[in-house]
Amino acid sequence: MGDILRLLVRMFAIAFGFFAGCLAAGLAYAFLARLVVPEDFGRFSELELTVTLIVGVFGVASLFARAVLLPTFVLIAIFEFWRRRDWLSHALAAGGIALVATSLPLATAVHSSAATAIEPSWLIAVHVACGIIGGSIYWLFVGRNAGRWLPSERPAPVPTDPN
């Protein structure tokens, strides 16, 4: 497999991991921010609740993805070239990015759409927890193999003896 093809496969894997991490963060946000509460499970029909949950998770995930896209991809590039494969680095970096993104106006838009009021300290904790969850899912799918596509990571061919 050529180097260009390895890089393209890795880029698709990174995009998939980012998407999965954002979906996991959106699902965590839906429950931690009380957009969906346990009382809803008995009050609404299963179909209505399922559609609401899916649309809500995808909506929140797309807002998260939009808020953290550029800093996350810069951090992913750094982790790829430094070959950072440990879970803690990915989780703490994602939590840090989520903490910074909490101060953005986009976070206020997500917060104002919630049915119940959330105090600011709880909102920060929810965002950081969702960032850590998203970073952990990214690590699970993609981050464990960071930098393995680089030429220095591949084993050198063993020379054969012509005799």
C-alpha cells in the first residue's frame, strides 16, 4: 500500500472517529443537560421519543462538531505526528477543548434551547464531561493507532541473502 493511500485511509478513519466522538458527546449531553429525562419515557409514545432523541442527539452533535472542528483537527494532527496513543492525552485534550468551547456563543445557543434551566457551573461540567466522552470514543476508534501510518513506524524490510 502506497504512502498516499495510507494517508487517505487514515484521514477517513480520523473523520469517522471525529463523527463517532461527536455523536457520543451529543448523546451524553442529551441526558446530562436533561434534554431527555426519565419521565419522558412513560409520557410519550416510543416512536415520538425515539425520533426526538435521534434528532436531538444529531442536532447537539452537529453543534458540538461545528464548535470544536478546527481546534480538534489541529490537535489530532499534533497527536498523529507526535504519535500520542494514550487514552489520557486524548480525553484531557478533548475536555480542554470542550472547556474552551463552553465560552463560545454557540454553547449559549445550545443551553438556551434546553427545556430546563442549567446553572453555569453545571453547564461547564457537562461540556467538559461530554468532551471527555467524545475524546474517549475517538481514542477507542482511531487514537490508539495514532502515527502508525508514518514511514518511521513501519518495519524495515529484511534484506535477503543472495547466496
